[in-house]
Amino acid sequence: MSQAFFNQFPSSHRDALAGALPGSSISTDHMGRTTIILPRTFEPCPVFSDRSPTNIVAPSSPFSHVYIASYREPHKKILDKRTVLISIDGACSGNGTPSARAAVGVYFGPSSPHNVSRSISGVQTSQRAEILAAIRALRKAKTLLQDDTSVGAIVLLCDSQYVVGAMTEWIFGWKENGWKNANKKPVENKVDFEELDALIEELEEDGLDVKFWLVGREDNVHADQLAKAAC
């Protein structure tokens, strides 16, 4: 199910539809417009009229965060230190050829000592690199935040529809269908998706919510540069 699917129904019916998908919810922005929030999907603070990364992300080192605001003071940005934002990306030179070389980029913030720019082992594809970037980011965050009770959420900013769609929507059906996709075929990169899914569940058990934020490529340049540098 997707936002386009929900939009075909009257707004009065959307609460019931959202409730049919475990973990989903309804968000209403300052204009009264409703949006279905799929499981594990990050939704920027609805008070802001500009909810782009340029306006919402607060770059910092060692961790970046996001801004929120209240309806009482919509123009006053409040730094949400309970949320850590990590930008991730995968790259692959010669993707689809025998000489392909793939790598991951993980960007915690400007000059952060935790930033990652590293090649991957095994199958060399851009899609696999994008999954492994998410795994790398969360494994590092799990280690860094294990004793930090002030953080309650991790947001992975990503420009891959493949990764975000998989982890916020498709994976629930895959698991129910024995890891078969909508065409009844085995899910590609199953082992990597299983690892990522298990890691998210571990973090949730530790009290950390994991959310994915799908953005355009122009809003993910830092992670992209890190990934390309390691190819």
C-alpha cells in the first residue's frame, strides 16, 4: 500500500484504512491536510510549511539532529536532540559489469569522526550497497548510543526508493509470503534485508525507534560523496 492508494479514499475513511496496517498512523499538517504515515516512515514536524531537509535538518558533529516546532510558535525552531539523523547512500562504479565496485557512505554530520566511506565485499551492486549503508549506519549508531538514554529515535535520510520502500512497506508482505515478492518470486538481496530488519528490531527493543526519510538526490550529497569516494 502507498500514499497514492490511500488518497483515492475520502479523508473520513483514512483513519480506518491506516489502522489496518500495523504501525501506520495519520498526520495532519498546518493546513489541515492528512497524510498516511507508513510503518518506519519519518514524517517531518507538520507545523513547518517547508519540510525539506534544508529547513529541517540540523547538521552537527558528532551527530546531526532535526528541528521541530509548536503550533503556538510555528516560526521558532526547536532542536530535537532526542532524534539522531544519519544520511546514507550506496554507489557502484561499473554497476552491472564484471568490474563493478560498490561502496557505502554514512554521514553523521560535518567532520564527524563517525562518518563512513568504505567499499563492500560480496556481490557488487548499487542496490546492495544502499542496503549495506543502512546496516552500517545502524550498527554504528547501536554501539555509539547504547548508553545514551537521551536519544529515542534514529532517522535514516536516504534517496533510495528501493531501500525506503522495502523497509517501510514491502517487507511486511515479504515476510508473510515466505520472502516472495508481489510476483511470487524470491526477494532479491533477501539476506541483507533480513539483517537490516533484525537490526531495526534489536534497536526497537533497546528503546530506539528507527525511521526512514526518502529525499531527493540533491538533499543527500554528503553521503553520496562518501560512497563515491570509496568506489
